Amino acid sequence: MVAPDPVDARLLAVLAESGRAAVHEIAQRLGMDPREAAMRLITLSGSGLPLLVGVECDPNGIRRALANAAAYGNYVGGPPSGPYSVHQSGPHHVSGPHQVPYAPQNPPSQPFAAQPQAAPQATWGPPQSAGWVRADQPQPKPFSRTGKIGSTLEADSLEGARLSIQLVEVVDPADFLFTAAGYKLAEGERAVVVHTEVTNTSQVPYTSLPDMYLVLVTKTGETVTKAPVSLSSRPAHKLGAQPGETAGGHTVFVLPDTTEVIQVRWSVRPEVDINTLVWTVED
């Protein structure tokens, strides 16, 4: 194979650190456009390197979208714009080992005659949601995406599983639990423990770690990710939940002692999307 140019070399170096990464995350670390990073990785994959770039989707969601488009003839391609940016283009994404949002690239062959154009949001509903149908069709009742401690909110996983998630408890501070498990806090730090329960109310298995993207949101708008520790007295989440199963677990956070936490946020992706849930933490 031909030796990679400096940009390709940087891409490969970042990828080699973990062996598996999302394309948009690699691009963000390098300050690149995700589409350029994806194209470069695809090219490198074809050059003989042990590198695989795959595509993953929600099969049922895609079939429903295509069926609606075929039935009403109103699927419009073209570059993303407005509220349909690359990162909100629907259920299409590249994954395992690389993920990058995908949007149709080919423009429509001809305009629709004698039909008024509806706004994309009114025609299709929120992207990445069950409301991705025509506006003249019955719309499902929207989920509640916000609540308080004790509230149960609903979301859909990337696999299509319907999840009911309850924020059971926020222990702040939880220094006594942290130190009782044999860990030490640095001066000026405190621990917080969040207890959540995830119920899979669908017939589709949920295969992800329930608190993978559970974060704390501070008063200044910053996010605090979970600490890589587990407490014997407060068991951590296990991977996934089968249909009808309720999986509980505790997530540990370590943050500066003076930081004020105002929200707990749960997402199915690293970034905020239509399935993001937010609980307000009151003093």
C-alpha cells in the first residue's frame, strides 16, 4: 500500500488508540469535517489496511420510512439543510467500528407538480422519532422528555427498543459511599451517586449499557461524565435489558466540591438528540 499522507496518518493514529471508534468522534478530536474523515477512512479501508467501515440502521424504521415515501411519493433527497443537519438526518448512521451521520446526496429528479410544499417538520415529524410520517397521518403521542427526581421518562434505543427510564435517587454528596468502597477523593472533590432504573417495554432487546451517556449538567452548562468506578454497596448497571426486564444500577460521578449540579441527562448517543431525557435536580 502507499504510505498515508499526514492527515490520514493522524486519523489512523487516533483510531489505533482504541481500535473501535465513531467517525464523528475521531473527526471532532482532529477538528475535521466528519464527511471528510469518513471518506478518508473508506479509502484507507480499500487500500489494504485492516480497517472496516460499516453501516447500521433501525431496519423497521427504514422500512416504514420507505413504505411511506413509496405510498405518497413525497421522499425528497438532496443535501441536508435547515433543521435537518448532518447530525440530525434521521435513523441513518454508520457504525461498528465507525459511525458517521448520513444524509441523501442525490437531488430529486423532478419537482412535484400541482402540490404545495409542506415544511419538512410538518411533513415528516421530528427526525429519529416514531413521528417520522406524513402530517395527515395519525401522530403518536409524544413522550415526556423532562421531569424531576422520581419521574419516569420514555425514549427509544438505537436498536428500536422502547425504554422507560426512572431517575430513582441522586445522592449528593456521596463521599461516604465513595470512601467506604476503598476509593479516595482528592482535596476539593466530592462524589455523587445517581440511581436509575431502565425498563424495556418493547419486544426488541436492548443491548447497550444503560448509563453509557448519563451525565450531570452543571449550573454553568458544563457536563460531568461518569467515573470509571463501581461501589459494592451501590451496584453498577449491567449491559442491556431483555424485553419486559427492568435493569437498575448506580452511576458514580466525581466533580469539584463547589460545582452546582442542576440536571441529570440521559442520551442514547454522545450528543443530545430527540431521545435525550433531562431530570431537574432541585436543592
